[in-house]
Amino acid sequence: MSFEVHYTVKARQDLRNIYEYIAYDLLVPETAARQAQRTMKEIEALNEMPMRYRLYDDEPWHRQEVRFFPVDNYLVFYLPDKAKHTVYIVRIIYGGRDIRKQLEETAIKY
């Protein structure tokens, strides 16, 4: 059985911010488009076997069963809900940032 994939408002904003940074600050719109496409493609693949990636180690996210995986220099954080057959994309964060701080600013809501 496949899962539906849903983006939170914060995750959608993260994806927009990544695109805009690469396209407008770094001035490489083609790279920005490819990065966004790669990220969305990897996220969509969560519709099959969403439990394949590891739980995030830090609390309280570990207890909430938040999982993550890398896409290039970014980390995708998501929450699978087996009962609803849904995967919620929580955040997409640049790996060089303070991940804990970024997640603390995120209330896990879906």
C-alpha cells in the first residue's frame, strides 16, 4: 500500500527559500530548478517504504518518530503516519545549519 505525501507549510517555504537562494543570491537558476526537482523526486519516493530512513536521534523528535534523509546538501525531515497512510514533510534544512535550532522553531503539526 502506498502512502500519500503532504508538505507542511514550513516545508513548502523551505523548498521555496532553497530555490530562491540558489537562483537569486547565487545567480544560478538552472541549478536551483534541478535542486528543487531532485528534492521533490526523492520526497515523492517516500510513498513507498517511508520507514526506510532512520529516526532522528535527538529528543523530542526521536520520540515523535521524525525521520530524515539527505538530498545533496539538504536534510529532509518527515513524519510517517501509518494509520493514515500519509507522510508529512516537516522541514527541508541545509545540512550546514544548526539543525536542532531549526527544528526547535518547528512545531510538529500536520
